[in-house]
Amino acid sequence: MTWYASEVFARCNDALLSAVRNDPLLAAHAYLIDAPVDYALHDEPGVFVPPEGGLLVIRPVCDPDTDCAEWHSSEVLSWHALAGQAHTPILAPESLGGHVDSDLRDELPPDDFFRYLKELSIAHKADLVYFYCYMWGGDTEIEYASFFGRREEVSFVVKSGVLSQVARNDPNNALRVVELDLLSDALSYLEAPLASPFCILHTRSFPWESFKLQVPAL
């Protein structure tokens, strides 16, 4: 079975919320989880708790001419439509060295998209994470994240598991491999920690439309 996730997570604040609401491209694909979400896992109750101010999710974000877009079976936000300034410095996926080859790089967003996210983070003093995951046959084929804000890092799962082997780099070029669950680490950074690697947001039945960002009528 195939499964994709390609999305931007943010710890929401008033400035970021206003900017997203006033950008038709972002607003059309924005969701705000601002209250705890109850769920059951193997008949055991659980709850996803968003950060103060809410967890803003912009999804799905990908190239509209890819399998990722086709799998989502809904209109996607093209990452080519979100481009930052060419002079904005970023930590690109290539900074992970041999862990990211040309085929993998083609699966990930262009540098201009990462520049856009960095500028968005700086302009609104917001912590953001771009998260991408592709699974096939129950196995994780690609899992990647770019962090912006208080942490600027790029991370790629080189070997998946309960605790994955994750290649990570930062602006100091401190390339290393660490053991962690990448999605859990990303959401913890945004102050929405998971109780386990299970994430209710990444189930096909999650009611995204119930959390659609409300945009006041003009």
C-alpha cells in the first residue's frame, strides 16, 4: 500500500495566522488544530494535544505532476508557487552529503520553496517544519524534514525503525547520525509531542475538513 505526507507544520501565532489567512494560496490549504483530538489505538484511548495557539498545517504541498499529488486525490498546493528570494541562505538537502543522491533530491521540494519557508518563519517569528514521507508496502521509503525558526536543521531517515537512524545537519555543518522518530521530533519542536510514534494526523480517516482554517468573508 502506498502512502504519502507532504506538509508544513507550524506552531501558530497571531502574526502567522493573519499572514496565512490573507494569502489565498496558503489559506486554501490551511488547517488549524487548536483543541485536543481524542482517538483510540488498539482500544486504548489517546489524545493529540496541539501547542498553545494551535498547530497550523498546510497540506498537501507537492509538485502537481507527481505520484504524490495523484495519491492525495484532491487539489494540492504546488510548491513551485511558493518561492523565496534567491539571496536568502538556506540549509539545503544536499548538505546531508552522500545521504541524499540525485534521485532522492528530485523527490523533495526545490530550494526556492525552502527559501520561502525560511522567510515566512523569520517574518512572523514562527517555528516551522516541512515534513515529507513516502511509504510503500508498509515500509518507509523516504522520510525527510526541514526545520526553521529556533532550530535550523535538515534531517533524513537513513534506516527506519522504532527509533530510526537519522542523518542530520545544521548551519555549523555538524553532520551526524542520531536515533529518533523524526515526526515525533518535529512535533516536539513545535510543542505538540506525541505519546508514541503513532500520529492521528497521519491516518486516512482524520477529519481534516473539521479543522479547515476559517477565513472571514470580505
